[in-house]
Amino acid sequence: EYLKNSIIFPKLIDKNGEPHIMLFYRIYPDIQASLIPLKDLVIMAYDDDYRRAFWAEQYKPEVRRRNTIMRPERRWEARGDDNYPEGQISGGSTPLEVEYTDPITKNRTKAWMMTYNSPTGFKPNGHTLDRVVSMVLLDYKNPYKVISRSPEPIITPTEQNEIHGRYPNITFAIGLDVSPEGELRIYYTAGDQDLVKASCPLDDMLAYLTQYDAHGRLRS
């Protein structure tokens, strides 16, 4: 149940009139999110007792359940794996604010686009077989809520530096941005050694994602 892959949400969250930082992270095997009062951020960085108490609270079963926003669901998230059947997912990029026309309601809608990473399976020693990149949209007003999830990975190890890197068969997303021309740029590590970029029109990715619901099923 180790803690990894922390991501800071790009906007402050108001809670009871007080600004909070939203932190995404992984307590195996899921992705969670917690709120930290902005005034406590420096304390958390330098006060070991505060930090231990904060994470002890997040590990409580009832808090962990409440904070979980995503769980492994698909075969490429190692769900049903022989060695670790719960699977595993972890955060990728800082969420990116996007706007699109919903294909069903036809309304203009804002959301947060975020990549996430997953192994497709595990070796008996716990090492991963490979890692792939998938994508979700989070609700604009409530980032704890997933509204769309890609039905397949969007990046898989296919290039030589991805297959034969420092660690083989690794593609691990770490960043997103959009060019002035509307090109979505996905930054990821190849083979756990090279930083590379994949790109496509942002509108094309949104048109693809918004066909699917929070579990990667076609919307009706």
C-alpha cells in the first residue's frame, strides 16, 4: 500500500471559505485525491509530525474509500492479473483545463483532462511487464468525479527507445499542454530514460474521449 505519483491540481479549491490545494496520489492500487489547507502547506513540508499525521489519516480505510477517484478496471490496468489481481493505476499529468461541445447534449462544457499510467501485468517478483498511458476527463466543478475514460490506452510501447530503454516496455506520461495552434502535447518517458512527446489535435482527442463514460463504455 505504498504512496507514489503525487500530482498537484492547478487551481485552488475552496472549502468552507478557505483555499485548499488538491493533491492526487496513489495508495496501491487506486488513485486518490485529498485537500490540504493552503496555510498548512509550508508546515507539511517541514514538520515531520504534521506530515505523518496527515498521511496516517489518508490511510484510514474510510478516508481512503472516500478519497478514491479511480480504480483499476481493465485488462491493461492489470485487473485480473495472476500475480496481483487488483491491478494498478497511477496519476500521470497535472490536469489540463479544456472546453468542448458535448456530443450528446450539444452544450459547451468545461472539464479537466488528465493522463494516467498502468502496468498491463506483473511478473512473479512484482516487476511490471510494461506500462501504458490512458486518459480521463474530470468534472470541472468536482474534480473528484471522472466523467470520461478512454476505452483503450492512448500510448503503448512501440518505438525502440520505449521497448529497449533503461527499463524495457515503458511509456509513462508526466505532462500535458496545448500549443497556440490547438495541438495537444503529451510528454512521457520512454524506457524510463528518454523524455519524448506525442501529439494530436486537442479537438480530436476530446471528440474521442467524450464518446465514453467514466468506465470507458460508449455513452448513449
